Amino acid sequence: MEIERRRLIALLAASGLAPAWSARAAAAPRAPVPADAASRSAAPPADAAAERPAYLAARKRAANHEAVVLDTAGRDARVLPMPARGHSFAIDAARRRAMVFGRQPGYFALAFDLEGRAGPVALAPADGRHFFGHGVYSPDGRLLFATENDYEAGQGVLGVYDAGPGGGYRRVGEIETGGIGPHEVVLMPDGRTLCVANGGILTHPDYGKLALNPDSMRPGLAYVDIGRAALVERVEAPAELSRLSIRHLALAADGCAWFGCQYTGPAADRPPLVGRHRRGGALEFFAGPQDLRHAMRNYVGSVAADAAGAVIATSSPVGGLVAYWDAADGRCLGHTALPDGCGVAPRDGGGFLLDNGLGAIVRAGAGRPAETLRPPAPELAWDNHLRRIPDAT
């Protein structure tokens, strides 16, 4: 354990972060990878030069689960086989790599090169943990943080992995998130603080996704200083919205964290599902028009900010729509109808790229008509998230 502690401190020092972690170290076993994954992911298409990697998505194609690198037009540029259903991605744009996480409860993750120059690296969570489907790299790429469930203790943690040269994504520690059910995590503009959406739903893999604490949920946001491994701010939903599980996040241009929720209370209720938080304040909620709130059916599946950080998109696959919100004042700017639509990501020049469980990819936005880039396909089902690959800086 002391050796692991020294290694963790060395990683922090190399990243320019203060070595003041309270972490439990654990080596992660390797997850199985399809036998042909390395060869398939390392083989770019013949016209790869014209297909700039721009987006990442998970999908099911016939009986196969795949992570896909898409170009700016939504066409396949690279395909990576996965052993099971995928969810979302951590992206290290500067080093042209990414990590895809298995869907909750996830027992695999695969790191891969965006250009297909090397085979994937697989990892599994430590004993007593599973992935929640999201993660983020440190700015220098030396560390990876993944939201995980310490399901025997009934608490959320950020698993910490050595993502540096030669690190092999070995698990080197964890940080408690100060809540239950952490889902999405994003890096704040300061490059040092992580914002974590603690969904508040207690689960255990023995019972699948069954909520074990419906009457004692405490959803909220937690801010973690990764240099001190310290919870520096925590804010919870008010008591009357305690069944409103906060799940997904996006950052507006002004640094506010926008969030989307999934309501676990009575189906007849129509609480607000979208909100934002500014550090030091309370959570703000935006209900939008009553007919929109009814149509969303108490479920937001993904959240994204446009390229300018001025418009927030929230998808509702069960409601078959993507709604748009003014990041300055929370006004609803309209919506796009998209059956089973969930994945949403910003496009250069404004608007968003959207996908759905029927295999379609469209581009749309507030005040913009939807334009189909890929029509529905019976053998394809895009999964929950579509991620834009930032330009390397």
C-alpha cells in the first residue's frame, strides 16, 4: 500500500498537483476485448485523410456493440468492437486518444487511439466497483478519472488511473464524490476542479438498476479539487425535488454547469428537468413550457452546449425530442422532434449533431430545421451519448 501511495504522489507531482490525496489504491484487472479489436481499430479507411475524426458514439450494429469515430458529416471513420454495450467517453484531444466506458453497471472500459495507430487498452474496475459510464482526463493527460460505484459501501467514488506514458491505465487510487450514484463528470474551466453529478440513486449490481433508496435520495453536484483530493463545494436539490436524479452535465461559456435530470417520483408529476449552477450559489431550475415538460416525460438523456457555449441542448429519448435553452437566462428556445433521440453534440458554426436509437444522424438547432445526414437504418441503434472531439491545443 505504501508503494502505491508513493506512486500516486509521484503522479500528482508530475501533473503539477499537490500530493494531498486520501485514496485507496487498487490494481485493476484487465477486461476482455474481442479478439479482432486491435486489428480492426488500427485499420483506418482508405480515405481517412478526408474523414477527420470529429465525434465519438457508441452503437449496436446487428448483434455487435461498437464504439465509432465519426467524421464531420457523421460518417464512420473508425470502428472499435466492444464486449458489451457502451455509454460515453473521456477524450484526450491533445494526445488523440479516448476511453469508452461500459453502460451502468459497467465492467469494462477501452482506451483507444483516435487515428487508429495502435490497438486498444482494456481495463476493468477494481473489486467492489463498477463504472457509471463517464470519465475525464486531467489536462496534461497523465491521469484519468472515472465515476464508479463502491456498491458495498453505498457511495460514489472517482477511480483514478495512471494514463501517463507507460502507466497502462493502472488504477492508483480513488476519491469519494460526497454522494451516491455519481454519473457524469466534467473538468471545469480552471483545469483543476471536477464537477460531478451525484444522481442520488443507490444501486447494487445484484439488483440491476433497481433504486434501493427511493425515499432518501439526495441528488446534487459536487466539486472536487483534484490537486487536494478535496470536496470543495457540494450543493443538493431542494427536499421537494429529492426524487430528481441529476445525471448529465455541460458547461456554458460563462462557466456555469448545466444539468439534466431523470425523475423517479410519480409518473403524473411534471417537475423541471433542466437547470444550472454557478459556484457559490444554489441550483437553478428551468421548467420551460408546460407542453414541453409534459412531452419530455420526466427524462433527460444527454446535455450539450453549442460551440459558443450560448445554447444548451437537452435530449429526451422517451419523449422523442431535443430541447434548446438560452444559457444566459434559461429561456426555452424551442425543440427538435427526434424519435428515440438521445445523443447530442455541438457543431462547428452553431447548432448540434443529433443521433437516435433508430440509426439516424441529423443536424439541427434552435430555430434551425433538422437536416438528415444519415437516415434510419434497421440494423443500427445509436446509444445514449454523442461526443465532439475538441481540436487539439
